[in-house]
Amino acid sequence: MNGIKLFIRVGGGILLAAALIRFLIAAGTPPALALPEPFIGISIRTAVLIVGGFELVVALFCLFGRWPRLELGGLGLLATVYAVYVLVLLAKGVQVQASCLGSLTDPLRIYRGSTGFALQFFPFGLALGSYAAAVCLLFTAEARATRLVRSRQRDAAAGLVKMVCPSCGGHIEFPSHALGQKIDCPHCAKSITLLRPRE
């Protein structure tokens, strides 16, 4: 799980940098920003601002969110949309000029070589990494649920019941024949009724 959280935070940090660079580019005055974007037809400046806005929202969600599944979904969706966009442009015969990080090659003077090449394929890696992390998260959740079911089955076979104290949240284990009895919680000493936990 820590590896997944690290992936989400790093992806969010990279998207934050990409969004800020997009905003810097859109604030500039190059004549190319007024040209129409080849697929949708809006100005490149508008397209850069829209994409930067989406990247900023997903980045903040990844950096400060608490829902790994949704964060991975946002990363994967954004990266997939960009990757499909690039593939559509290539299929139409349009040469893709910008890197995945919002023309990062221009302000940082990274035009050629392995770094520029790697940046162009970053969204594909981000998409694949998001999908792989989501699969790992799914299997981790399923494994946890399976362990919980097996633990309950073992306890039931041994005639034991586990419950959580409604007052303090402490875990209490007792024999099944004690169901319905009132006892003092061993953790907080409040009177509670021994009940079978809800499934």
C-alpha cells in the first residue's frame, strides 16, 4: 500500500508541475498559441489552459486526497485521455510537437535526446502504472476481506465471538454461549451487552 501511495503522490507532483508549466506557457505571447488546435479546433492557448486546469485538479486530489482508488482513477483517466489524444493525432498524420508535460521541452530547453523522448511517453507510463496500482489495490482489498472471513470462520468453529465496544471501540472476545449477557467492558468499564457483530 505504501508503494501505491508513493506512486499517487509522485504522479500528483508531476501533474502539478505540468499544470504550472502549462499556465506559464498560456501566459506567454508566442504566435503559435493563437493557432487552432488540430483535433478540436479551439485555440492552442485555450486548450493549454483547459488541460492545465484538469491536471491541477487531479494533482491536488492526488497530493491531498485520502481515497487511493479515486486518486488512481483520476491519474489513469487523465493519462489515458492524453494518450488516446496523441494516438488520434498521430493517426491523422499530425506531428505532435508538445511533450506530455505541457511543452515542458520548450521552457526547460529539452528538445532532443533521451529526456525529451521519455517525456513524450510519460502519459503512457502513468496510465499503465495507474492501472497496475489499481489492480494491486484490488487484490490487497480482496485478500484483506478473505482473511477477515477466514478469521470469523475460525472463531465460529472455536465457539468464539468478537465484537467492538460501542463506547470505546475496544475489541472484546467471548464464548458464543455468553451472547446477550451484560458485562463491564474490560477496556472502559462501561456496561455493554454481548452481541454478535453485524455482517
